[in-house]
Amino acid sequence: MTITSWSDRPIEQARLLNPAFLAALIWSCAEGYGNIDPQGVPYPLSFVAMPVVLHKSTRESLPRAISTSLAAWLGENAQVHIHFTERAISLVPLVKEGVLFGINGQLLNLSSSRIVAAPRPRLIMTRFLRESSDEVRDCMEKAKFVGRWFASSGDYTTVMAHWGVMP
């Protein structure tokens, strides 16, 4: 994996999509997923969860409960598919970098192609959330929700197929 130098990144990307923030979002998603399936979130699903959470209009249209069928919700919210694949592809190197940052920082563990949230950073995350903007807190809450929702929605390949992407 080639990592783009910070000086060569657009300023918005360096500020909003930095590895630490993405690692925190992936941790939140993995923690939510782990509430349903303790084996952890399948690695490929992190590449679906992040464009869902980071895209404001998609994030704001998410259902309130994980009992909402993913397939039914996607059918009723067809606009979330617009440019989803392009967003997901553009985030791939950044999500990889976030995963590596999270693993190196002991925020995430990788086990059998699944990402598991480290159990001890809750205090760190509590402080991070307390000092964050409303939008950052919303992203973190939605990442946890998306993790739980995806875990409740069937096999990860089915979840990915609903979004129109493949592992």
C-alpha cells in the first residue's frame, strides 16, 4: 500500500479523513458489530461502513433502529446509492490507512480477517467524544449503529451486495 504524503493531500482530506479519525470511526463500528457478533466486523465491511457514515446525507437518513431491514431501507432510500461506489472506492486507501493506524495504536485488533475493537480505549474515546464537535459525535454514534445494523443484516457478502459492491 502506498501512502500519500501529507503535503500532497488536499487540505480537506488531511483534516477530515486523517487516519486517527478513521481509526476511531472503525473502532466505533467494530464495537457496535461486536455487540451482535463478538468475532468482529469482517474487514471488507469497513469499506462499506465508512462511506455510509462519512456521507452526511446518507448518515442523516439512516433508520433509528437496527430492526429496520437493510434491503427495505435501501429500497426506500434509493438516493443513497447515487455515487456510493465512487465514494467507497475513493476511501479505500484512507480506510486501509485508518485500520493500520488503529492496529498500530492498539485501538483495533485484526483476527481472521475481522476487525475487533480493543476493549480498553473506552476512556480515551469518552474524552475524544467530549472534546469533539456535534458532527464528529454524530459520526461516531452512527458508526456504532451501522456496525450493529450490518451485524444484524446477514452475511457480510449479502450486506455488500445490497450496497452494490463486492469484497
